[in-house]
Amino acid sequence: MGLYDKLKDVAKIAQKADNIDLYRQLIDLSSQALDLQDEINKLKEENEALKKNKDLDEKIIRHSQPYITLSDDKKDIKYCAICWGNEQKLIQMKGPMDANSKYYCQKCHNNCRED
Ligand SMILES: [Zn+2]
């Protein structure tokens, strides 16, 4: 049984006991407990995202030009190092644009050559 259902059951019992003060305090506690549950869920999500980013961060290969590649990526796709630094998001760079192996990030307009 989840927290919400349990609280509802206890609130029913308190209501039957006809003790308004007890009932009020229970409602107050319920609301605090549900807020805590929300907070826990939010923290779990944040923790999951941080773990995922940490795993990813360990795979990142940095280059002298502002792009990154992933150590386990056989295709060697180039991602924008600026976007990764700012938002920890992998934004694939467009390219090569010409014979000089120029790559371009459509999000932040980072422009670079292959190392
Ligand atoms: Zn970018």
C-alpha cells in the first residue's frame, strides 16, 4: 500500500474517532509527508540524471578543437564541446562541411576543424 492510501485510511479512522484536533493534525502531517514524498521523487530523478552524466563523462574524449567524441563509439561521431560544457548535452555536430573537415554546431554555432 502506498503512502497516500495509508494516510487516507488513518484519516478515516481519526474522523470516526470524532476528534477534530487529531483529524486536523493528521491532515497537516499527511500534507507534509506527501511533500516529502514529492521531494524524494525529485531527488531520485536528479540522482539518476547525475549518474547517467557521470557514466557519459567517463567515456568522453576531448580534443584540442572544441568537439568531443565517445570512447565506445565506433562511428566516432563528433559532439559539440561547448554545448557539453554548458548543458551536459550531446549535440551532434554537422559535417564535414567541406574538404577542410569543418564541423558546425547548429545549436551554439560552434565552428571547428577535425584534429
Ligand atoms: Zn554547440
